Amino acid sequence: MTASNPLLQDFDLPPYSAIRPEHVEPAISQILADNRGAIARLLESQPLETQHAAPDWAGLVLALDELNARLGRAWGPVSHLNAVCNSPELRAAYEACLPKLSEYWTEIGQNKPLFEAYAALAVSPESAGFDDGQKTLLAHALRDFRLSGIDLPEAEQQRYGAIQMQLSELTSRFSNQLLDATQAWTKHITDESALAGLPDSARAQMAQAAQAKELDGWLISLEFPSYYAVMTYADDRALREELYAAYCTRASDQGPNAGQFDNGPLMEQILDLRQELARLLGFAHYSELSLASKMAESTEQVLHFLRDLALRSKPFAASDLQELQAYATTQGCSELNSWDVGYFSEKLRQQRYSISQEQVRAWFPIDKVLSGLFAIVEKLYGIQIVELKGFDSWHPDVRLFEINEHGQHVGRFFFDLYARANKRGGAWMDGARDKRRAADGQLISPVANLVCNFTPAVNGQPALLTHDEVTTLFHEFGHGLHHLLTRVEHAGVSGINGVAWDAVELPSQFMENWCWEPEGLALISGHFESGEPLPQDLLEKMLEAKNFQSGLMMARQLEFSLFDFELHATHGDGRSVLQVIESIRDEVAVMRPPAYNRFANGFAHIFAGGYAAGYYSYKWAEVLSADAFSKFEEEGVLNPETGRAFREAILARGGSLAPMLLFVDFRGREPSIDALLRHSGLVEEVA
Ligand SMILES: [Zn+2]
């Protein structure tokens, strides 16, 4: 098996097409066993017992990097395929490995001799010559040993391990049930009049989805492009309501598939276990544990930050809603419901600015957007991006690009851009391989996977993006650049590794700004037939419409952030998940969804992703990203000097220094909230 198992080979890029579910478990088991042996030998060879000699960097940190890299080389492609090409067989193989991996990581986190070796290295004579990155890496390592229960008595250490193992299974099940619930519901339409209001692109995509299942007519699904099109454009109010109900009850005890994929019990178990974990480690609750590795200093600081923003934005949200209701009334809708908001917002936007998301699509064909995006970052950061051909892939739509600088290879990234069946929803960047200097001196270059769920190409036309989709692409590309343009060569703090989670959205939200700048738009837009740039009047309308209903948007994001943070801070006080979200809505929301809404059951960010008691990170980092961008507003949005300065201060240094230090280094002062409020239109106009 070893000889023929592609996951055990030494490859440059993963041999995706050769990976089979039956390769997964044997490869992971083999690597875990090998690594355990190697760690034991490594510790034996470390001169821990003598007073004079301390472990050295290469013998300890680099040796462990090597073991982690081998594990990551096998597990990375498996977990990636599980997300983008899910199948029952792969899912079973993936899940079979989760407890083994959880056990392995707990074992490392609680390995006393290993901890002592790190502690000794941190105060060794060699450490006097360490750079910032090395020092930070060691400090993080020692912190993470503590957060893994290194100081606990044995029985509690075992309980810690059992909790982690259960959590990894439960969060994976949460994600699976959400995917299954999303796939389980479709609506077959045979009478085109039901689709009145929908743009041609959406109809074409729905017809394509029907054909793929050998049906005539159109197939509406809960995949985002389909859901979004109906909620934004369908004149048929009953259809909108039906789709809304199906979408916001996914994986719950409500709606058309009530109880079939219910994440409710899982959520309670996940919250119980997180709470227990936090207490075990000496924290008051899980939100406090979450902050132990973040930029924010205390739960009070986070709550104050969110509540202050809520207070400032609520009047804007209320007047946005009033305006929308007034407009809807003129259109014969006297009572605005959740399934009307997107629809009338779009109509009002069209009336006021004569511009629609759909109309601008024609100016954002994928290749133009990509070439413009690349031109912007090439100018700002002094890099070159070229497309590579002839590589192994998991789907024919996938593309591969290389970044070069002064003719030198920097890194590569895969794009997997379009929504399809058996692919997890949303958009994300995953650091597939870390930049690092190996013990033998070889420099390993980074690789990133960028995944989105855009509307696919239909009717032989190129894929045409909405401006929202363009913004998402820029966002994920910002994460990608953070991972790829690092100059740090220590794996633990290179790229996005070791970056405090509430600072990690800085480079991503920062990149979104170029989607709104005339100079940026000129580069990323061009009509897919005529090639003509976005007309000036359309551009002006887009800019005018930028902060259309930004108060409502802000209120919604604050609702999610406060809900997540409160939930993890107060779990166990007798309130249910629903009661917590209701109390947050009392505080910040200006509109209530129907009682059957089960938003939390699909909130994968906090129940299956890394954002537990950390969803506030988006807003927290937006203060940083907006303020960082304001320097470009002052000095020119395509100013290469400002771009280089941002790259060297923030992108290049990854997790090697505390985020506040990096920010101050770039901006010359601590961050201020003013730019965020101004960019979001949340300041009173002064005449
Ligand atoms: Zn992000």
C-alpha cells in the first residue's frame, strides 16, 4: 500500500486525481505512527538533563516543522477535497481520521519533555540571537502548550483530550448536515412565468441545473447564486417566501426538511464541551479562552467595541428600514417581511441610482476581473503573476497561477471559483503549504487554495460576476497575498500562521477597497462583448450606491458578532441558543425574522469553522483595514511606495510580531475607528 499510496509520496503539488478515499486512513495512520517515533527519538537526542547544553533551534523547531509538513502534505489535500468534492466514501475516510488527529495533537500539546525543550530553548544562549519571528514563535508555542492543558493533572488532561476529540467530530458533523440539508432541497419549475423578474443569467443557470439532472425546465436550489437570485429578483412573493423558509431552516427542526439534518442538538453539545474546556483551563467561559490568543485584550473590550458600533449604527439602520418600508408600500407591500427585504432593496436601488447588480455583470467577465486584480497587486507590490498549465487538479474549472518577483519564484495559488454540487458553500482561502526554510537550508515556497461559489458560466458566455462577487474575490485574494507574500521563513509564523485571528481579516478586507476606487474599477471592468470599460455614469452611480442601506448591513453584522460572543460567554445560564439570539435582536436589530428562522443552525463560521467567540474579528479588523487604506487615500490608491510599505510592514511579516506593532509601523499611529465609519457612510453629513 505504501508504495502505491499517493499521499505517502514526496510531491510538489498534490496528485489530486490519484487520491482515492481508500488511501486516506492508511496514509494518515502511517504518518502519525512515524511522527510519534520521530518525536520520541528527537527528545532522546536533546541534551535536556545537562545544565550546560540546551536544545537547539534546528534540532527541535525545524525537526518538528518537518514532521508537521509531512502530515500537512497528506492531510491538506484530503480535507480540501472533502470540502470541494465531497462524496460519501471520502467523507467516511475523512471522519475516520479526525479522532486520530485530535488525539495526536492533544498528545503533542501535553508532551511534557517537548514543552520543557521549548521552554529551555526560549532561555538558551542561542535565543539571544533569535529574530522577532523566532521569539514570537517560541512564545506562542509555550502559550499553546498551556492552552492544551500541559499544567493540568493527568485526569484532567485526559478529559481535555476527550473533549477535543468529540469537538472535532461534532463540528465536522455540523458541516456535513448543513451541506446535506442544502443539497436536499430543490424546486423544479416547468412554467417559466413563475420566474418572472429573474434575470436571464439566473434562468440560464437554473436551466443548466435542471439539464444536469435530466429534467426539463428550471431547477432552483439552495446554493447561494440560485438562492440570491430568487430573493433579489423574483416578483413572485410566494416563491420568495418558500425559498426563504427553506434556506433559513436548513439543518434544523423547522421548514420543509424539519428534523432530517437537525444541527440543534449538536450545537448544544458543542457549546457544552467548549464551556467545559474553558473552565478546565481556568477561564471563566469560552469567550475568555478565545481571547487568550487574540489581539483584543478582554471580553469587556470586545463587548464595548461592538455595543459602541451598534449604538452608532442603529439610527442609520432604522432610517434605512423606514425608507425601504415606505418604498415597498408604494409598490403595494404594506408589511415588509424578511423575504421582501432583498427584493425591494434591489428595486429601490434601481429606482434611486438606476443601477442593478445584474446590469453591471456584463462589465465583469472573469478574465477581465482577474487581469485587473493582478495588475493592481503587481503595481502595488512589485510582483508578477502568470498562469500555469498542465497540472493535476480536482475539477476542470480549477486554475493555477504563479507569483514571481524579479524573476524569482514566490509562490502559487489555485482558484476554484464556481458553485457546484458537493462543494461546500461560501468562500475561503486555505494555506495549502507554508513558506519555510528547512533544516537542510532549502527554501520551501508557499501554496494557497482560493475557493469561491460564484455563478458559473452559462450559455457559452464567460462567467460574469456581480460586483459583490468581485468584492469577495478581492477579499479572498487579500488572504492569499498575506499567505504568499510573506518574507518570514519560520513555518509557525510565516504567512497567516500565528496571526491573531482578530487581525487576520485585515489584508482581506483591505483588498476590497480597490473594487470601489475608480482607478481600480478601470482595471477590473470591461464589457464581455465590446471590451469597453465601465461607462463613467455607471461608475458614478455605483459609487453613489456604495453605502446604500449600509446601516442595515452593519446592524446585521453586529447582530451576528454579538450573538456569537454572548453565546460563548453566557452558555450554561439556562438560556437556549434561540433565547440568546432573541435578546441580542432586542438590543441591535431593527427588524425581526419570522419565529421559524433557524439562522444559527447554518452558522458554520462559529460551529464548524474557526470563528467561535471570534466572529467579531471581521469588524475588529475592519477598523484596521479601513484605517490602513486611508493612507492610500491620502497618498494615491495605486501608489507603489505606499503599496511596498504595506507589503513590508503587514503582508511580509505575518505572525512574526504582534499585530498592533505591525499596524503602528505602517500607519505611524494606533488605529482609529473614523475611517471605518466614514467608509460605511455612518457619519452625519456636515454641510
Ligand atoms: Zn476573510
